Amino acid sequence: MAAENLRFDGRVVIVTGAGGGLGRSHALAFGARGASVVVNDLGGSTTGEGASSRAADVVVEEIRAAGGKAVANYDSVLDGEKIVETAMKAFGRVDIVINNAGILKDVSFARMTDAQWDLIFQVHVDGAYKVLKAAWPIFRKQKYGRIINTTSAAGIYGNFGQANYSAAKLALVGLTQTLALEGKKDNIHCNVIAPMAASRMTETILPPDMLQSLKPEMVTPLVEYLCHEDTTENGSIFEVGAGFVGKLRWERTGGHGFAIDKTLLPEHIQDKWAKITDFEDGRATHPTTTSESMEGIMANFENVSVDDSARPKVVSADGKVDVEAAKSLSFDSDVFEYSERDVILYNLGIGAKRTDLHLVYENNDAFGAVPTFGVIPSFTAMNAVPFGEILPSFNPMMLLHGEQYLEIIKPFPTQGKLTSTPYVVDILDKGKGCVVTIGVKTADENGDDICVNEFTMFIRGSGNFGGKKEGTDRGAATAVNQVPSRKPDHVVQEKTSEDQAALYRLSGDWNPLHIDPDMAAVGGFDVPILHGLCSFGIAGKHIFKTYCNNDAASFKNIKVRFAKTVNPGETLETSMWREGNKVIFQVRSVERDAIIISNAAVELQGEALKAAAAAPAAAAAPAAAPAGAFKSAAAFDQIAAGITAMSSADRQAQVKKIKGIFQFDITNEAGQSTQYFIDLKNGEGAVGAGPAKNKPDVVIAVKDATFVELASGTANAQKLFMSGAIKVKGQVMLATKLGDVLKANKSKL
Ligand SMILES: CCCCCCC[C@@H](O)CC(=O)SCCNC(=O)CCNC(=O)[C@H](O)C(C)(C)COP(=O)(O)OP(=O)(O)OC[C@H]1O[C@@H](n2cnc3c(N)ncnc32)[C@H](O)[C@@H]1OP(=O)(O)O
């Protein structure tokens, strides 16, 4: 139990409406702690009818019986000066005013009369004013005063049937905050409480057991604390009841500043509504004064935009595009705040499996985003670009993502707040369409650049506006990245899910083209197509795993061209060729045998580059091979890649055409020789020492009679062959032709 050292000896307190409920509780408490109390109560009903001296007298008696000092006052609060006069006559001073008196006239606004409105304002607002107006000169003169006004949750939040009461109660908040400012220099403090307590005013609306826990005595201690001479709190709002005490403050969103020299239309407000109302974007503030409130508005005084005469006009009346004018435009930045959940959602959106713990489990030591995540923070920044103003014609449903370049400056943290700023890089006229490239710079919380993107959009049917056809050379961002003529060094296949676009869009690209069949039809597609950036992420993930050992610091940049659309559910095959510090790649839709990503490359750096430099280059001269083995690792790899690259469905299709048999004589280290073969007859693979059905169709190596399956063990099999541990005595025979991939490699064996 805390020592009761907050005393009010020598202080004089006026408590209005002190005949019962909260007022009585306040009066008794102050009386018990040494204050002289003026117990004011008109003795009317909760709705303001009648008057009697009894209620105040009873409380005065209670205080006196407990050894305290008190006098009664029966005046209406509208006669505030008489209440103050009572205090001055009885005790010679006033130190504290508790404006507690109040009545209700609840009725729906539709049925409310002027009298009901006026009466509530009179008792609550005028009454508080009258008492304070009389006490104020005394407070100022004695350089001391403490005031508590009583508001209500109904005033702060509104309450059905209490339009009059809500309005009056919130008026008391404004009164409090202004008196706090005006009284401060004279040591007059004013606070306002929104109590929830059982009283004559609440007993009709709350159930009895609830009323029991809402004792007025659970509110009064806050009033006592705020009124003590040592308390400095001033101008604050508190919610209090049933033992809970909390302070309230205002919160304002970061908002949006519109240019002050342009006509502001409701449509502009509509466009920015999400930003205007966003409390979660990290820009919200808690103004406590009118000057803090004005700061946002004052800052906008300088928000002079380029108006029609000053702003560079990008598209002329005859539809010509001034690219330099477009480049000179600046656009709003966008803040992207993300958590580990967003990282996981992105990784899942580009096909991460539940077993890829480093991509889907936040507690995994290597947890992080696939580096292609770098497109996500910048994506929404493009919303600030008025495509309609900078392009000759713009129909979002005719927009296709054409190319993407992403340069990673720093690996992405697994959570953070990033700011992205868009700018126009180029606008080209390709005849069939207009090609616009938007750059986006993204910075971390320290203001350091973390990545740069270039989004190239192809707007079909918007070309032929007399613009330039060729863009500038921007190095890796515009590199053509032709694939080498040799077979790929690595091939990875991944079947996308039918639901891939539905999942990927949750990472921020809400374009209906990818989900809504009707919108897809407007764009000329049979079904909603997959996001370009989803295929981009899937391919990036393949390279990240194959060449970077999932180390984000090894991934410098990536550039792709989206050559054809992809439907969710298709199998994507990424073929990769290492050329110096680049991994050139392309992505094929296996089902349609169509290249869907072309002109693509990832530049490596750091560990991945060192590892790649140390590894035998795919195009290097064949290594000296042990007798009987494949002539080079590359030759083996190419065969392996060729076979393993085929999906099961594809293999079935291939073998229907070829009916080929691979046959091997393989001698193990003990010199035992066995003939093995792969039978690709009739669409089924079989492996073993004799024809057998229903066995894997890609097993071609053996050590000590243990099969090594190429689909999962290419590197292992290669090592065994190259080390000479397994000797191929005879030669790989092709009984008949074995499809494009194997046929092309025959000569290399
Ligand atoms: C608002 C905020 C922004 C939001 C951004 C992203 C929103 C996303 O939701 C949208 C998407 O994800 S759409 C899905 C991904 N993209 C695709 O599927 C596009 C696939 N590509 C195509 O269909 C064709 O390449 C196609 C149609 C693009 C071009 O094919 P063709 O018409 O056959 O063109 P072609 O004759 O081959 O070439 C004509 C000239 O154009 C250049 N070009 C071709 N493909 C390009 C491409 N993908 N990107 C950029 N330029 C391209 C060619 O080089 C050629 O130029 P030139 O005549 O100078 O040689």
C-alpha cells in the first residue's frame, strides 16, 4: 500500500454535481486528504428536472463526519459565480475546480428538439465556463489553480442518441486545451477526463454487475493526482474507469501535399485517398499544438508544381512526345515497409517450396529473399508516374511488361522500410507499340541506395507517334545477352502452379490482367496471364541456387526481356550459360516449346564469381579423360543436361519419336563388366542388365553395382566418370535417333 502523501491541506476545492456518483466520490476523497470542499449540487434529476438541497447536504455531512471541512452549495452551475462566492465566503480562497455536473437528454438526432440541444450545452459547456470564469481571476492572482473538466467517450468517439451530449462533451476538450495554454504561465493546469463509472447517468444503461466494477472510487484517484500541486501534467485527455487509466492523443497520417498552384479537384483527393488515410506507412505524427498541426500545411506552401505553362509539356497536341521533358519530371517517392512475412510471401510467389527453409522459414540461419525481391519495393513507386500524361495514348490493359533490369547495391534485409523514387528513363516508338522505361531508385532507412530498377513497359497499339525507335546504351540494363551456340551449362525445370499468379499478386502487383478473366479478355488473352516479374523471380531463383549458392551478395544485377506471355501452370525451363562474370540465360515454356524470357543475364560478383572462375568453364578445351570415359566433363554434362532437362511429359513426347536404346558396357573397379542400357522404346524408360519395365529412364551410371541417377546426381556421376572410377568399356550406342538434344551431342561422345 502506497503511503498517502499526496495531501491537499490548505487547498479549497469546488466539485460541481457532487451530490452523488463521481462528484461525491471526488468530494469525499479531497475532504479526506485535507482539502476544504465546496459540495455543489442543485439536487435535480439526471435529466435536469427539480432541485433539492439534500444531496449536497448529505455529502457535506459525510465529509465532516470523517473529520474534514465542507460546505454545501445548491446553485446551478450556470450561476458559477455564486458557487465560487460560496468558497470565498467559507474558506477565503479557491484552488481547484472540478467541473463534474452534467445531465443527459438522450434522443436520436432526428427527434432532438432545440430545447434538448440547448439545455445540454448550457449545463455542460456554459456551466463549466461560468464556474471557471469566476475562479480564473482568483487563480491568476494567486498564481495557482488546478482544473479538471469532465468529457466522455461519447464526445470523443460519438454515441448513438447523444448528439447534444457528444458535442458538448467534446467542447470541454477544446476548452481544457486552451485554458491549459493560457493558464500555464500562472501555474494554472487544466486536464480533462473521460470517465467510465457507475453513476446516476449510467445506471440506466449498464448491467448491475458491470456497474459494480465501475465504482467512482476507481476514477477519483486520477483526479486527485492531476490536481496535486506537484503534478505538472497540463492540457491532457485521459480515459479512466474500472481501474484503467490511459492518456489519449491525436494522430495524423503523413497525408499528401497537393501542388498549391494547381486547381485541386475531388478526383485528385480520390487518387491519393489511400495515402491520405494511411496511418501505417511510417509517416504518421502526433501533433500536440496548433503549430505542430500547421507544420504539414506550412510545408506545403512551397509545394509549387509545374503548372501548365511552367511544367514541361511531354505530349504535344499532335501526339508528339518530348522525351527530354519527360525525363525532367520528378515524382513522389513511395515508402515500402516490409517484414519477414512479406519476404516469405514473395519467395512462395516465385515457387519456393516448404523444404526451401532458407526462403520460407524466418528462423533458418540463411533466411532471406531471393535477390529478385528487389523489384517489389519499387513497384508501387511507379503509381506516381502519370502514364496518361507522358505517353501519346495509354490503356493499362494493353500494357505488357517488356523488360526488367535490377541492380542490387546492398543485399536486402529481411525486414525494413525503403523509399523508392521513380523517374522516366526513355520513351520509344516501336511502331506496334510504345515502349516506356521507368527507373526507380530505392534507398534504405539511412538514405543509402539499396537497388536500382528499370521497368520497361510495352504498350501495344500505342506506337507510330513519330518518336525515336532506339534507346540509349545503358550497359547491363540494355545488354542484348545472346545465348551461346553451345549447349547450356545448366538447365533447371520448374512447373508453375495454376494458382501462381493468384499468389504472386499478393506481393504488390494487383494488375487485374493476372487474376480477372474479364480483364484478361480486354487485354486479348484467353486466361489471366502470369506476371512477368513472377517468371523473372523463378528464373532468378534458379540462377541464385545454381551459381550463387543462395548467397545474395553474389548477385549483382539481372536483366531480362519478356518475350512471350506465360499462363499459370506451365513448366518453365531455365537454361544457363556462364560467360565470364555473366550467366546468360533464357527461359522456355516447355509445354509450348516457346522462349518466354530472352536476352537475359545475371552478373555475378564476390564468392560466386570466384567459384565460377575456379570451376572448369563449359566452353574450355576438353580435359584429358581417362581411357574409356567420356572425352570431357562438358560432353558428359551436356548429355546429362539434355536428358534431365526434359520433363517427364516432354520425354514421353520425345521418345515416341525416337525409340532409341542407349547401351553401355561398364566395368567397375573390381573389373567386373556389365552391360547396361536405357531403353527409350515405346515411351517408357527401362534400366538394368536386361529389359525391364517401369524403372527410371535416366539412370546411366553405376559404381559397384550402385546406380547413380542423373536426374539427381549429375555432378556425382560426372565425378565418377572423370576420376576413372567407372570405365566405359564400349561406347554409348544410339540404336536409332534420340531426339534433338541427344542427337546433337552424339558427335561429342
Ligand atoms: C502501371 C505500373 C507499371 C506496371 C508494370 C508491370 C505490370 C504487369 O502487371 C504486367 C505484366 O506482368 S505483363 C506479363 C509479362 N509480359 C509479357 O508477357 C510480355 C511478353 N512479350 C510479348 O508478348 C511481346 O514481346 C510483345 C507483345 C511485348 C512484343 O512482341 P511483338 O509485338 O511481336 O514485337 P516484335 O515484332 O518482336 O518487336 C517489335 C519491336 O519491339 C521490341 N520489343 C519486342 N519485345 C519487347 C519487349 N518484351 N520489351 C521491349 N521491347 C520489345 C523489339 O526489339 C522490336 O524493336 P525494333 O523494331 O527496334 O527491333
